[in-house]
Amino acid sequence: VQLQASGGGLVQAGGSLTLTCVASGNIWKPNKLGWYRQAPGMERDMVATMRSDGNRNYGDSVKGRFTISRDNARNMVYLQMNDLKIEDTAVYYCNYWRAPGYSNSGNYWGQGTLVTVSS
């Protein structure tokens, strides 16, 4: 599985960005696509995930500001980020996960895209 993320950049606080990730390769359902982020010196944290059945999950710090969506036909996942804050600055990673026990299970990461929020 390969993941290609795009859409990061520099934005002022209060602004918006949309991240896009395309998954390719051995994609099977059910699966979960999501976004994680890592700020300098910090651990990688879950931002938002969405299962192929539509179930969504958000990190507490982004609830109400970020929205995850996906296009199952094209194996794409999006992250709409609104009201960005300086503390949202991080490298954002796309993730594909398929549970153990299923054929072709695994946990895969994209290369990351940098989001920088300025004051």
C-alpha cells in the first residue's frame, strides 16, 4: 500500500486548509483511513480517522474544527481543517490500517505533509 499526501502549506491562524491523500496498491475493505500529526519533539497523535463503513473518530483538540471525509471508489481521504491554530502546526501523515485477521492486513504511512500556522 502506498499513500500520497498533499495540501500542506503555510496559513494564518483562523484560516483553512484541505489535505488530500490517495491510497494505492493492495487496498481492501474493511479498512480505516486517517490522519495523524507530529509536532517537533512530540509524539505522533491521531487527528481523525474514518472507517470504510463511514464511522469517524476525531482527536479532542480538533473536534468541531476539522472534518474527515473519504471517497471509497477512488481510495482517497480528505481532511478539511478550519479555524486553524498555531498549535495545529505539525507534519500531517496519512494512514491506512486494516485489522489483523483479515487478508492483506497492515498499517501503512504516507510521507507526511507540513502544515504551518502563523500568527
